[in-house]
Amino acid sequence: MLPRRQYARTVSSREGPTLRELGVQALSSVERGYDLLAPKFDHTLYRTPQPILDATVGVLSDLGPFGDGIDVCCGTGAGLAVLEASCGGRITGVDFSAGMLARARSAHPDATWVRADARALPFTEHFDLAVSFGALGHFLPAERPALFDGVYRALRPGGLLAFPLHAPAPLTSRRYWTWRGFDLVMRVRNAVWRPPFVMYYRTTPLPAVQADLSAAGFTTTAVPLTAAGRYRDGSPQHLLVLARKPADPQ
């Protein structure tokens, strides 16, 4: 779902979904909703903006190079370009939507694609770099430990998990109130309609996310993605969370 103000911008694209299609998606489960949206996903505001992807590559370029990489909750594969720029080995995308994976496979035929629930990743020490874009809001806070435990297990010792988060929006900004209103609408929708569609903007504050990462065994930090945009007060709109698995995990 998108905030109401953004619907018109999304559906104004001839290639994008209609308002009716967005409504059907919003009343579906997360998996079914993305299966329906997959053919037009890259023409919506759901897709991770290119400046965030480019800024992530810029940060990772100073931390790599990496060997094998995985995009967790890869969607149609926008994040694969980050892995291609950062990794010298094989790259893999994981998602639980068959429709999204089909689109990703057509765009990146040389990658490996796995349909799986990110809360139960089927890998053990396979990768040196894991990334994820725009997916964390689809997991309730109680589900994050399983997600991070699975990524930790999938990484080799010394491996890195990187993903962007929205930096806190100023209280006086339109974005703050848009997110707050959106989350309220989603809570009401999920209270009165089944199946639920889990997508929230304000359930992933950095301290809580870092606490969950630390509990999984990661050492974490966060760097500003200033190249991806700033608020009017000059603060960054996005942060890149970097979570390192110890080289010699206990």
C-alpha cells in the first residue's frame, strides 16, 4: 500500500498499476499481494529508489570486495545490481513471492533464485554479503529475531549484512505525519480484515533493530546515506545499517 498522496503519482504512469489493482493488492495477503503486483512493480513507488541503491554501492565499495552475495526479500531484483557491483562470486535472490521471483529471473538470468520464507532461510555459511531493500517493514517486531538469526546463519564468518532504514523524519515534516497516518490505516485494516497485510513504516526504529541484530550475534553500526537525500534541516533521510558477523563466532 502507498500513502494516498502517492497513489496519483503511481497510477499516472501508463505502465503502473491502476487504483483498482492497488486496492485488490492491499486487501490480499503479503504474498498474494506481491504476486498480483509483480508485473507492474518496477513502475510503482514500492521499488527502492535508485539513489538509495547507488549510495549503498558507494558505502560497500569501501568495505569490499566480497565473494558470494544474497539479496534477502529480493522482489523483482533491483538490489541485484548492488550485489553485482560489490561481489566477485555468485549472487542469489530469495523471496517468497513466485510472481516477484519470475520477474527477477527474467531481468537477471545469470543469478540463482530461491523461493523461501526469509524467516527460515535454507542456508548455512554460504555468503559473504547479504543485502535487503525495503523489506523490513513487512516483518513484525516479534519476527525480526528469526529473520536476523537466519541471515547470521547464512553468512560466513566475517560476513556482512547491509540494509537501508529511513532515518527519523522531523516532527514538523509531511513525511512524519504521512508515515504515522499510513501505519494507523494499516493497523485498522488488519484489525478488521483477513488475511493481514503487514507493512509498517514506524516499527523499525534503529535502536530496536540494532538490539535485535546484537542478540543474533552481529556487531552493528549505521552510516548516513547522504547521497540518497536530506531533510530540510540537512539531516539524512536514510541510514545504512551494517551488521558484521564475527570472524570467529562463538
